[in-house]
Amino acid sequence: MRIKTMLQTTAVLGLAVMVGLLGVGGTWALWSTSVPANMGTVEAADFQVKLNGSSMTSWVGIRPDGALTPTQEVYAMVTVTHDTNASAPFSIEATMPATATTHLSALETDLTVQAVRMTNPTCADASFTAQASNTAVIDRNQTASFCLRMSLPPDAPSNKTPSDVTVTIPVTATQIQ
């Protein structure tokens, strides 16, 4: 009979726990409290990434610093600014591909466009190597610069030299913590 009494006691305790849980709405909390809060104002931060001072969502035209010839390469600088009024400290990572494509130009097959993160005072001093970094971490309200180098091969036909070219260089900006 002892086993029968133990089973009955266990069943009664289990039933008591179940009734207790159902009585408090199924919560495991022993107590709860609430405090009224006044309605506040939520303001979104203005988060902008600018290329050479213009919004990144618009087309940015850049002119190189000279005339491109088979013996003379030209350079252009692109500045990326992380402009925000957010109070939290966060950064962005701006990336530019190492090479770019040209469109609608007689130079399309001959023009080489390279990009690199600028670490020297001038673009002409930049190291345009395959290992060069094209990524910059930019803190709030700071700027980073990239250099573009455009060049023609030494044997480029002279009839292709004096022409206009459009170069498309995608810049990606990603928020990081």
C-alpha cells in the first residue's frame, strides 16, 4: 500500500502545481509590476555618405588632373565622407573595386582604370598593386580618400587618345559596429 499512497501524493502535488500555474495565467514569474511611462519622441539620425561632397545616391562627375596620353597617366581623387548627426558612435566601411569599366568610348579596350585607398599625400605617390587595400573604415563625420589612376598602354593608337570616356566605379558603404 505504500506505493499507492506515494502515487496519490505525487498526483495531488502535480495537480496543485498545475492549478497554481493556470491560476496566474501560465507565467513562471512569482511577482510582476508595471510603471506608466510618458510618451517620448523618437528621432531618426540623418545618415549620409557623400562622394566628393555630393550625395552618394546621385551621379558624381570627376575630372582627372591632366591630359591622358600613352606616355602620361592621369589621376583623380575620390573622397568618401561619413556625414551623420547620430549620437551613437558607429563607422562605415567604404569599398571601391581595384579596377573599373569604361563605357561608350573608343578607349574602351585600351584604357586601364585602377583604384587604391589613398595613404600618401598625392595620388601620384599611391601604390597601385594587386595587394593594395581598397577598403577604408570611416568614423562618424570623418573622410577617407581613394585615388584613381587612368592609363593607356604605350602602343595605344594615337587616333584614340583625344576622346571622352565615361568610367563607372561602384562605391559600397556598409555600416559596421
